[in-house]
Amino acid sequence: MESEVVPRKPYPTGVTDEEWAFVALYPTLMAPDAPQRRHDLRALLRWSEGRADAPTAVILDARTVQSTPQSGGRAGWDGHKRRKGSKTHAAVDTLGHPLALRVTPADAQEREQVGALAVAVQEAPGDNVEVAFVDQGYAGDEAAAHGIRLEVITLPEAKRGFVPLPRRWVVERSFACAARFRRLARDYERLPETFAGLHFVAFACLMVRRLVSVVAPRP
């Protein structure tokens, strides 16, 4: 007796099929002169906020993501978060849009990633970034070689619990938005480059949704 096949309920998503069809063209490989590359999502959103197309300030921060059997071979132990996994280092502009991402084992020192992030940040908007707001973990001299001044943001006195800091809360909001995607809730990828690339796909979906709401606001 054959059992009836019950269709599986699809995973919830934050974008429609039409929005995904538009976004998918950006992260996939295409010719440099493809017509889709004429429009920069980050620049369009910055224009809608009255900002210049290229940012002059960025925020650096990281979050630790739990490892899985697929990524276990490259996982590290984060003593501060008491978690074994990968650490996603992100550089975002002051609106929370990502400029650069780097995935390392959770035990990698944050200040050792500043140089690579600075190079990627200057390549993304066109060598316009002048200052980066960071915590003490990213303090160092490597960014200065790429024309970026580091400004450490701390509280004058210690406080308990989650305390949003000036400017730095923007990157925390970006991480929270990315965590809405189940594929990014944990590190399910064998390669760190794949995990970083999926972050860009997720942010592209969020940015398109934001752009749609700006261009055609809902009644």
C-alpha cells in the first residue's frame, strides 16, 4: 500500500520570489559589463538617505557562530563567548550595509584581521574610507597603512547586560538581521569563503527589500 506524499511546508523567507530573482543576479558570476552591475544597491540606499554613494566611515565588529560537523575541522574556541565555532568579522558603513566580511576560527585574534578588512573596505567603495569605529579588540596600527584611522568606542564605566554603544550598535543590528536567515544561524559550510558569501546574499535580500519599500512604499 502506497503512502500519500504530503508536501513539505516551505521555510519562511523575508523576500518574495520576484525579489529573489532580482537579487540572485548580483552574487552569481557574470560578465563585468553585465547591465545588472550598473546599479549598486548600497549606493541607491545611501542616496535615499541623503548620503554620498561612497562612505567615509565604517564600523568593525565580529560575532561568533556555533560550529557544525561540516565546519568542525576549522572551528575554534571563543573563551569570551564560551562557544566553539567560527567568527565572522564584518565592516559595515554607518547605515549597516556590509563592505567586507572575513570568516576565521573563533579563537583568531581580532586585531590580526584589521589589515585584511582595511584592504577590502578600501576596494569596495573606492578608497574613500577615512575612519573606522571599533572596540578594543580591533585596536592596532595595520589600518593606518591603508589610510584608515581607528577610533576605539568604549563606555566610561562598566555596565552589565547589553548596552548599545554610539555608532557600534549599527553593526550589531546588521548581525541581528543576518541571523534571521536559518542558513546563517550556525556555520553549516565546509569552506569559510562560502559562509562569508552567504552573508552577502542575505544582505542583498535585505537591501532589495529596503529599496522596494523606499521606492514604492506600502499604503
